[in-house]
Amino acid sequence: MKPETLSEALGQIEGHYINEAITYKRSRLGWIPWTAACAAFFLFFSILINHPDPTEDPWGSSIVATTPGPLYDYYSDGIPLSLPLVTDGDGLITESVSVKLDVQEFPGGFHDLQSYLEFQSTAVMELTFRNPTTEPLTVNLTLPCGKDPMYAFRRDYETKQQYYHADRDRYQFCLDGKAVPATFRATGSDTLPEAEGTWHTWHIHENTTVTKYTCRVTELEDREDSFAAIWGPGAYSDIIGVVERNGAYQTINGNSKTLLSTALGDTLEVYIIGDAPDYRLGWFFVSGSIEQTPIRGTAELIDTQVMTFLEFSNQSWQSDHGISRSDWAYVFAGALDRQIFNARASVDFSYPSWNPFRWYEYELTVEPGATVVHKVSLPLYPSLLLGAESTECVYTLDLKTLERLCVTGSQNLTLTTPIPMTESSAEFTISDSQYVLDLSGLSGAELSFTLSRQWSVSPDSNYGFLWISAALGGFAGFLLWHLICRRKT
Amino acid sequence: MDDKGLIELFFARAEEAIAELDRAYGRLCRSLSGQILPDRRDVEECVNDSYLNVWNAVPPARPNPLKTFLCTVVRRVSITRYHHNTAAKRDSQYTVSLEELDGCLSGPDTPEAAVERKELTAALEGFLDGLTRENRVIFLRRYWFADSYSQIARQVGLSENAVSVRLVRIRKDLRTHLQKEGFL
């Protein structure tokens, strides 16, 4: 017997054991010493966090903690900032790169569209290109935008509108002050695709055949908790079945099965993705989602329809997504792929637990001998710990593309922010209340820095009395701890 | 919001049900999933998927208590993700707790494993009923929740060493119990 078998069997035990393990509270020690210990610790700690840190803050004043740390850690990825990537065409010389970051506020969970769009942290990247040839040069560029951060606003609960790229207007591309049109793209995979059509583990493409089988429940034993069940196309490793109900998609592959709550007269639909000429449609019926007792029931096939995967995916496409129909097919395939990976969860586009990966594609033309400034403006979203009080956020800058730009001149990063920087992977210098970094020598690396609002500038004060109280509180705590240890032994 | 209110939200198919569920039990779910999965992103996805599972199950199910049902779902989804992610690396508390159990088990898998699992669950429940309340909690916190020794020690008010010794004895008793029941 494998430990996994035992673990699985343990997973099936009755709920009251689990409830007992969750709610169990220790009762070995009396409440008095603990209450006293807590009071002493509270006194000690409350004084400690009000004590000025001996380190100097970047602006030259002593800094103190002003807010408590998060009550719980809920890590949320941001968007790593990437420089534009030249994907096609060469000959342009990149004379300089300037990245200006402006972080004036601390991000939080954005619960409505307005607060999300009003978040004002921005990045402005300026690249100076020169065309040394005697012919006009045209290059294609890509700007990866990553995924919407998990804390971004993604759904309007009133209108049920889904936003995959609500902040699209904040991405702007200019060449010598003139706007450059850019095409927004998206995919369901986790990174920028290397090549079209190879983005998913089960190799779906737009023209993959999808067969839709529609059945009606014509006979069903009268039970309150009846479910229609169906097995996946187990004989075909590459064939995926998808069951749709109320806009949510449940995949069935291999030898897995799925259950749908059903009633007499309901319509049952299953889509088989890929060619499976011998697939045998077999709905059966059970009572109870856990015990799954077989019950009498019949589902009669009323329609069979063949379509392409693009047509299938279009059923869930919405023009407001901001994603093209063609890209949506890949976003949809990625979502199904992810769902297979996660085993039992369904893909619900009205409440997605994932985001598509996004990027922009655009074209620049530089006249012979000309020097031009290409400017990209975009919002800046850090990774952060969301909690009752989030205090730190981490900004990441992907400098891989800098290597490919082969910059001949200066390459600088400037950060303007009132929030103190507490950590960084490279050494910034401070000038005119700005953090400045020379990026030369850092190409190919990943730059990150942390801003923390837990620390803020505060004038010095007389902490003598507090020091004595802290010492007394600590001593009382030590005595109580000693007493508790003696009682335990 | 209490469980009754949450269940009513799910029955009403109210969109805020998920948000309220997260507010009430998000920390517990992330903690449980985090014991099994080392990557915080995986944890986040598993917790979200668990909420979707609850959304799909309620109605018709009306779990009581909801917290226990949710924990069961989170554990199942996290373990599924775990098996996808890892090739027996000691990278989570769950791996370590599985390795400990390995020591009290032997014998190959049989084709009747699926059938046996139900009987095994019944045997485990019999074993748990025979334990003291404190030992039962220690065992489940370790092998159901995959808590670390220090976390268990904090919950039950014992030292880490005492928890370790208790678990050795419980595992020994479990082996004897499973042998008696014919599983080993």
C-alpha cells in the first residue's frame, strides 16, 4: 500500500473529524498566565514598533514604522515591466534608453473600475533610434504586458461585464510625438508565444474539428438530487470532451467523468474536440453528487453538429473583451488546458480564476539618416502582499530585451516616488529626491525593488520613558514564560 | 457572515457569495493549500478553483458545516495539483508527512485498491475513534492538514518534541490497527 492511498482514504473520512481538528483549542494551561503574558508582550511590542529605527532613510531623516504588518499574506503578482522587443527587421541603432517610473500611490485591491483606472503609477520608456542607412527602415516591435494583476478590477457585479484589459487606454505608443497604432493581442498560455499554433499541450488550432452532441432527458427517476453523468473519451489521449452549463465549461478527458445537476426535459450538451469517429455518447444518471447511486434515466440524442474550434470558442466571445475572435480561440484553449491541469474545476468565464497573457504589436518606420524618439507610456503594477494592511510592494523590470536592443549610448532608470525604497537588486543613487540607476551592465538581468509604506518619515521624540517600559514589559514577559515552562515540566 | 448566510448566497446564485466565502475562510484555505503546495501562485489558483467547486456544488448540496466541506475541497484540489507538480521532491509539508506514513506501510498495490479504499476509510475512522481527542487532532493536523510539528505544537499546547513522540506512537498503533484489519 502506498502512502498516497492512505492519504486518499484519509481524505474520505467523515466531516466531524475534520471539524474537530479545525475547532480544537488547547486547554492545558490556565488563562491567567497567558493573559498576563499577552499583556506583557503587547506592552513590549507596542513600544518596540514605536521606537525609531536606527537606520537612516533615503531622505536623511530617521524613519519609524507607522502601520502594522499584514494580518495575513495573500501574495498577488503584478506585471513585470518589459522594454519593447524588436521582433522583425534590423538595421536601426538604439542610441539611448530612458525609463522613468512615477509611483505616487500605493496600490490596493481595486473593487471597482474607477479606482482601478485612477491608479496613477506609470512608466514612460523613451528609446532613441537612428537609421544609419540610405533607405527607410521598418521594424516590427512587441511590448509584452503580462497578465492583468490578480488585484485588478476584472468584473462588474452589477452588469456582469467582464474586463480582460480595462486599462487599455493607458498604453500609448508614440514616434516623435505622433501616436503609433498598436494591435492588442492575448493568449491563454503563461508567456509570450514563441510561434503561432504551438501554444498548448494538446495542440488545438482554430480549425480543429469540434462535434457537438445535444441530448434531451426523456426519462428520469423522480429524485431531488439527480445528476446526469458522462465519461470522457478515454480511448483517445488527445481528444477532449467539454460539457457546457450556464456559461461554465467542464472538461472531461481520459477516463474522467463529470456530473451535471439535471431534471426531466433538460438539454444536455457535450462537445468533443478533435476527431473521434468511434466516440460513444453515453449519458447515465445518478442520485447524489457524493454517493452517486445509479438511477433510471434516458437521454435521447436530438442533434449532432460539426464545427471548428474557432466557431466553438466564439460562443463565449464578447466584443467588450477587447480580445480578437482569433486570439480568443487561444485564450479559450488555454483556459480549457488549465482546467484539465486542475482536474475538477470548471472554466467559468463569468468568474475566471486566471487572466490571459497580453501584448501589443506595432510597426515603426524611420527615414534614412533620421534620429527619432520612440515613447511608450503604460501603467505600472507591482507584486504585493494583499491583506488587511498591505505594506510592501515589489516592482520588477525585465531587462532581457535591453540586451537585444544593443544600446550604444546612455541607459538610465529614474524613479520618482514619496514611498521609501527598502530593498533593491541593484544600487540606486539618490538625486533631487529621485532614485536613479544606470542600466548599462544590467542587460539580461531582472531588476527588482521594494517600496514599503510601513516606513515613513517622522520627527525624533523623547523615547526614554518608553525604553524603560519596554524593558520592564520584556522582563515581566520573561518571568511569565519561565513560570509557564516550569508548569509544563 | 455565518455559514447559513453564505449558503443562502450560494443558493441565490449571488455573485458576492465567492467574495464572502473568501472573506470568511480565505485565510484558512490558503493556509491548508500552502501546506501542500510550495508555490503561492499554485495556492492561489487552487483556492480559487475550490471556490468554483463550491459554487458548482451548492446548490444542490447544502454542506454543514461549510468550513469542513470547503477544507475537503481545498485539500483535494491541492493534492491533485501537487501530483501534477512534483516528482517526489521534499518541497512541502505534505511530502514530508507522506514519507512518514510510508514507514508504517508495506505491500504492493492491488487491482482492488479502489474498492479497498472505502474499506480503508472505514478502518481509519475506527482507528480515529479509538484515539484520545488530543491524539486524534494531532494525527489529523499532521496527515490531513499537513501541518508542521511546530504548528501542531502551538495548537495543542505541547512541545514539538512531544508532538513528534506522540506521532511516532500513533503511527505504530496505526500500523498494528491496519494489520489487524487485514490491510497490511
